[in-house]
Amino acid sequence: MATLNDYLLVSGLLFAIGLAGVVLRRNIIVVFMCLELMLSAANLTLVAFSRFHPSHGLPDYNGQMLVFFVITVAAAEVAVGLAIIVALFRARQTIHTDDLTSMRG
Amino acid sequence: MNLAWLLLFLPFAASLANQLVLKKTGLAPLVSVASALATFILAVMLLGTQGSAAFHWASIGDFHLDIGLQLDTLSTGMMLVVTGIGLPVHVFSLAYMKDDDGKARYFTGLSLFMFSMTGIVLADNFIMTFIFWELVGFSSYLLIGHWYRKPSAADAAKKAFITNRIGDFGFMIGILMLWGITGQLSFDKMKPGLEAFQCANPTIWVGVLSATVLCIFCGAVGKSAQVPLHVWLPDAMEGPTPVSALIHAATMVAAGVYMLFRVQFTLGCEVFQQLPASDVIAWTGGITALLAALMATQQDDIKRVLAYSTLSQLGYMVMAVGFVAGDAGMFHLFTHAWFKALLFLGSGAVIFACHHQQNIWQMGGLMKTMPLTTLTFAAGCAALIAVPGTSGFFSKELILDAAYQAGSPLFWVGAFVAVLTPFYMTRLFVVAFLGKPRSDHAAHAREVGPLMLVPLAVLALLAISSGYSFLNRFAPALPHHAGEFHFNLVAGVSMAALVIGVVAGWRLYAGKDHDPICIPLLRERFKFDWFYDTILIRYFQDLLASIIHFFDEFLINGLLVGGLSRSAEGFGNLFRRVQSGSLQGYAFVFGLGVILVIYFTVFI
């Protein structure tokens, strides 16, 4: 039987992988996917806590409800983000973040 | 008093209307002449009235400034001179400036000048005097530089303005010192403060008051063109001749004498007499009279001869003020105004007829071609060289008499100047009007029109007769016995001087075609201009300028302004590194930040 700590460990691992991907990878689509990974890590934590902190014999559904919100918002974010990436590619013919430094001071 | 306010603001309204509305219409000269006529009538109506009116202008703490008018014998008499010269000059200008493109500008300047001069004369406090003092300087600048396309005229205008600024600086200090001593700025309220100051400081009041009077005298040295600030007046002859008649002979340059007399009057003659400053004033005037008369003997330009003669006569007036005989000085101012304006307008007519030829050696024989002008000019000459019976004789007599009474060696200086004056005027008259024409312009000169002749004739009458008691009672100030004649040593000396001067001038210059004597030092005007140009400007001013330039360039520009901008730029450059534009960089820093926040919230 997996304990809460196992779940949290996996979740932290996922988050670390996501963050590492965001910071290190140069392909903007991969960066985007890593971002989703971090969101999933957060979702996993929420669900784990909901499961392991029952009230009156039932899981705490507040946490799970929040997960649904996160998923919804993430879906919207993907829609907008991918659209931006497509537009960016059309404008600059690249999705390599090293080439996208026009905001450099 | 309403008439007095009208007298002050009418010329201003005329100049405003000319400048803003009538510039293009050709009505500007008529408006100005009408305003001059109206002010003359007003001045006659106000003659001899007393009164004062003021309105409050500004307050700074306990310090109150009024704009006020003061009418008394002095100011109304002076107004008669100003407007009485102003009117003929305006009329003369109608003819003289007939074909000038900048006619409207010229008449605007004249009206502005009339306004400023009225302000000086009627002012009842020193601040107002100072304001209008600067305004006459400004209008004089405009009018000297009327032909501003000519570099010499533009330079002369600048020179007049800057030279006057030097004197005005001292004047301003003097006004402030007088305010510090008496606590008052109005002329008629100063006396109690002065007496209190005398009682409180019995030992030092003479010195302090002397310094004050000398500072105020600086203003008069500038405006009345006394040595060493006289250099602007001969150059100011670059302006149109009627302007020279009005501003640089009769009224503005006399403002210095008027103001000095006002100060003498305000402080009281017996106080003034005790000040060492009065000796300085007398000597400055005497030296100016002497140097200017010497320089006048060697000038070839008809207007410059008259300009130096004006300097010399102003020197007489200042000398009279220094001898605490300011009323004699004011009487000379009164008579001098008429005959010197006449001489300048006469020279203007000659210059006009000779197609702007001003060199007297290119003239000659004008008596035949321009008899009426010659006649009026001769009347002016007679008054200037103090032929007995003319106005100049009475007034110059009184000044010499004052010098004689004071027992000062300046009496003999004055007597020598009285020899030089007839000498150079005879030279001028003989060379320009008698003999044969020496150029085509002079040979084909024609008598000028009535618009010029009428002012000349009126002024000629006044030049001869203004010394007599039926006219001299209108003078701003009048000594006793003015217009009477008693034969004494002074009169004898002055008549001998006249005879010597005329005979010498006639013997030397009658029938000559070129100047038989040449004294380079006098031609180069005692090297005053050379001294100012090469010594003062090159060494002193340029040295000062280079020091200031150093401060400006290195301290202000390099350290303060440039330093600030450079440090801002440096900080900017430092911070632009942060703004790398790389997405992952931001994310990394953001992650670090989050970790830090967690560390602080959880573990500390």
C-alpha cells in the first residue's frame, strides 16, 4: 500500500523534471510540455492529500475539485499557448528559445 | 492727476497700436505724431501743477512697491522739455524717414521712448525710475540699431546697451544702499529716514552716503555718457539723425543729470555739500567736458562733432551738480536741450540734402544752397558757443559762476572748454556751410521741405530766447538771477573765451579744403576705444571668459550635468544585463526566487 509520502515523492520528482525541462530545454514546445508536467505534479499532490485526509469517512473533495479547475485552465492555456507558438513560428521561422531574444535590454 | 497718467500711457498706447495693429497700414507715423502732439499739450496743461498719485504694485513681506507719479516744478518742467523736443523731432522725422522701409518700426520706437522718458521724469520712487531707466536704454537700443542691416549700426546699438548696463549695475546697488539707509524708496519720504541715519551714525554717515551717491552716480555716468563710459554716445550717431536729436542730445542723456539733481534735491543740498562724492562728481563732469571738447576739435563727421559737443555740455551740467548748483545744471539742461536738438536736426537736414554724406570736408558752400537751414544752424551755434544774449550764454555763465564761487580749479577747466567750444563749432560751421562746395552732393544740395524747416525754425527761436525770463520760468529748476546779466570776472572770462575760440577757428579754417592740423591722439579719441578693445576686452574680459568657460565646460558640463547623465547611463548598463531576453534565464531566476521564498517561510 503506497503511503502519502510515496505520492508526494513522485509528485516532487515530476515537478523537478518539469522545472528542469523549462529551464534547460531550448525547444519551446518541449518547454511547454514540461510546464504541463509541473501542473500535473501539482494535481497529483492535490489528489494525494485529498485521498489521505478524509473527513467523516469520505475523501476531502475540495482538493479534487481544485484539480478539475487546474485541468480546465491548463487546457485553455494549451489552446492559447499553442496558438501563440504557431504564430511565433510563422513570424520568425523558429521555435528555438535562444533565437527569441528580441526583448533583450 | 488723471492727465498725468494719460501723459504717461498715451505714448505707450501709440507704440502698442503701431506695433500690433498699424504696422502694415502706413498710419503708424501719424499716430505717433498725434500722440507726441497730445503729450505736448498735456505737458503744457500740467505745467507748474503739484501733486502725486500712486497705486500699489507689489508686496514682499514688509517691502511695498508703488507705481506712482509725482508732479512738481522739476518734473513738469522736464516734461515740457521732453515733449517740446519730442514734437518737432516727430514732425521732422516724418520728412526725414519718408522713404525708409522700417518707418512703422521707427515711429513705434520713438513712441516707446517717449513713454519711457515720461516714466523717468514723473516717477516718484527709485524702483520706477530704474524700470523706466532700463526702458529708455532699450528704446535707445532699438533706435540706434534702426538700420540693423548695417553692421556698424548693430554694433553701436549693442555697445550703447552694454556700456549702459555697466553704469546701471552701480545705479542698482546705489538704489539698494539708499533703501537700506532710509528704508524708503519714494523721493519725498526719504528725508526722515536719512536724518535718523545721520543721528544714529554720526561718524560714518558721510562715508556711507558718499558711497551710495557714487553708486547712483554710476548710473548717470552711463546714461549721461561721462568719462569713462562716454564711448557709446559718439557711436550712437549711427542711428537716424532725429533720434540723435531727441535721445542722444536733448532728453535721454540728460536723464542722468535730471536723476542726479533729483537725488541732490531729495537728500538736501546742505547734506550733499558735505559729501566727498560731490567733488568726484564735479571732477568727472569737468574732465568729461574737457576731453570731449578736445576730441570734438578733430572730428570730421558732422554728427560726431555734435556728439562730442553734447558730451562736453553734459560734463558742464554734471559739474554743476557736483558744485551743488544743480539748479544751474538743470537750467543749462533746459537751454541745451533746445539748441542741441536744433543743431542735430539741422545736421539731419544737411545730411538729408547731401544724400547721407556726413563728412564735413565733403560739404561746403551750403549757405548758398540751403540758406534757411544755415540760418537756423547758425542760431543753434550761437547759443551753443554762448554768444551774449542767447540762451546758452545765460546758463553756461551760471555754471562757470558756480565753479568760480566754489573756488575750484575746475573753473579754469570750464573756461578752457569755453574756448574750445566756439573753436570747434566755428570749424564745423566754416567748413560745412561756407566756402566752395567740395563734392557733387554738396553742390547739388537743395533746401529741405517745410516739414523739416518748421521744426528747425521753432527750435531756433527757442534756442535764442529760452534763457530770458519769459521762457526760463518754465525750466525744471532755476537759479536766482537766471536770465539777468551782470558784468564780472566770470562774464569777462567767458566772453574772452568766446572771442578767442571764434577767431582761432576762423583763422585756421576759413577757406581751407582739408584739415590744416592733425592731432592723432584727438582723432583716435584719446585711445579710449583702443584701450577698451585691446586691453579690457582682450585681456580682462577674455581671461574672465576663459575662466568661466572652464567652469562651465568642466565643472558644470563635465561633472554636474555630464556626471549625472553618465552615472544614470552606467546604472542602466548594469541593469540591462539582467534584462537578457532569454526565457529560460527568467524561469531559472524565478525558480530560485520561489525556493528562496520557501526557505524563508518554512525554515526561518
